[in-house]
Amino acid sequence: MYHETLILSSQISLVIKVLLKFGIDSNSLNGFVQALYVSMDQYLQGLFILANDAAAEVRKLVSS
């Protein structure tokens, strides 16, 4: 999971650099980052719920 987090972090950094290159203002960029953070938090919460699912197959799929 740590490796995936590093990859995601570098991808987010790349997106931010591209947005800055095209002249997006800092307020819009801040809003984008906040929305991304909220979405990522919801996504990770969902993964953790599925990782503790009663069905072994669900847990297996989440962890692979």
C-alpha cells in the first residue's frame, strides 16, 4: 500500500504542475486539491470497509 501511495502522490503532483503550467489560478487549484483530498478520503474509507468484509472473496479482491 505504501508503494501505491507514493505513485498516487507523484501522479497528483504531476497533475498540479500541468494545471499550473496552463495558468490555473491558485484559488481554483486550492479547490481542486481540497476536492481531491475529500474524494480520496471517501475512497480509502470504502476500501477499508471492504477489506473487513465478511466474505473472503471480497477481502481478497480488495487486497490484490
